[in-house]
Amino acid sequence: MANAEITCEATGKTALLIIDMINDLDFKSGEAMLPAAKAAALAVRSLRREARGAGVPVVYVNDNYGQWHSERSRLVEHCGRDGVLGREIIPLIAPDDDDYFVIKPQFSGFYSTNLPVLLPKLGASRLILTGVAADICVLFTAADAHMREYELWVPADCVASSDPKRTEWALEIMRGSMKADVRPTGERRLQEWLAARES
């Protein structure tokens, strides 16, 4: 986790989560996911820029890819090596020094991580979930966030999976069962989300 100042008062208690975008895509459907992941990374990059401008904390929640002794810089280096399928995504979405970085061992960002401790420290009651895969890690993180009564926005253009139909399926579950707003960033702007914050 970065040593950024922990404050979220001016932003309506929102945090932006970027899930598994630092990714080697070293799995069976990785090649199929690459185009959608790149498109999502570009959308997330724009949203992250807006979030930073608005003072919204950015939290990377990332798999460790079996590297149990690893940390942020080593994971970025691992995924950015020559010949790694996900290498071209890294320059688009690499974390800055003042971003938070949570390493997760399983699908949900809440399972056996410090995220359940970090988010209350940030004062966050509302989360923007982005990343891959929409139908696995984003979905499981959304489910755990919903059970913890976080208000959710999962912009459809900021998530991806290896199959567009699976992405649509996951978004529909998050919308219908977890009360998530799934409108893309072109239909709902960050400032609109922040302006609708809970009092």
C-alpha cells in the first residue's frame, strides 16, 4: 500500500478500484481477452485521470500470479517482461507511487486482503469497480462489496472478459442483484457520480 494521505472527505466517500489490470494474461483465454482488456485499460486510464483530479483515491487490487513474496514493483515488472501477453497493457495503466496497491490471493479483492481495513480508513462508502475479468474477479469483488453495503458503479466500458457475452452476463448480475450502476463513462461522468453522493 502506498503512503498516500488517507482522506476521502471532499470526494463523497468514493474510491476507485482497479482490479487485476496489471496482468500477464498467462491463461487459456488470455489471448481472447487482450483486445477487450486494452480497450478497458484505455477507459480506466481516462477515469483514473479524472479521479485523481477530483481527489478520489485510486486502489489497485491485484492478483499475485503465484508470486507469494511479491509486491507492487515486482508484479509490474513480472507483467511487463518481454514476451508476456499482457505487456502492452502495462504502460496504459501502471500505478503511480501515490496509488494504493492491494495484493489478493483469490478472486475477490476482499478475501484475505487489507482492503476491508483500507476502505474504512479512506472513509469510502461508495466504490467504482473497474478491471478484469468482469465475470470472475470484478464480479466476486462486487458481491463482497454489496454484502458490505457499498454503493457500486461498475462502468461497462471499464471492465472486460474473454467473451463479450460473459461480460454482459456479469454486468447484468451486478446491476440486478447488487444494485450496481453499470452505465459506461460516456453515459455517466465521474462528477455526476460524485455529485450524487450520500449525505
